[in-house]
Amino acid sequence: MTALMHLLAEQALLALGVPHPMMKEIPPANPAVARFYVDLLGVLKDKTEASRNDAETRQLEDLLYGLRMRLMDLKPAAGVPEDPKS
């Protein structure tokens, strides 16, 4: 469970333009892709509600909060329409 949370969070961070320590270049930000991975983490949270322990719950909520705050600071990519629901 923790590995999947971190995998999705890492992908969201890359889509937010945060480089991985192993990368030499900063990736371009893509808010639509970042939102997709953050939404996947939200689905993971909903679907694993009964099977997580307290530490996993705190970790998942912290990841989601941090990613959502970063996503709010990001403007949509050029040519990508904003989600009308947000």
C-alpha cells in the first residue's frame, strides 16, 4: 500500500514540475496529469478506507494535502482546458 502511495505521489510531483533526485533536468509542469495522479490517490484513499492502519492513513492524508496545495498554485498548461468541475 505504501509503495503504491509513493509511486502515485512521485508521478504527481513530476507532473507538477518537481524533479526527481535522479533527474538532471526539471520536467515541464502538466497540471492535467498532476490532477489525474492526485485523483488516483483520492480513489486509493476511498477504496482502502477499511484496510489501512493509522500510520498509512496519516501518510496518505498528508500526501494528498501537500499535493493538492501544490496543484492549487499551478496554472493550467497552455492549450489544456481547465476542468469545469474545479
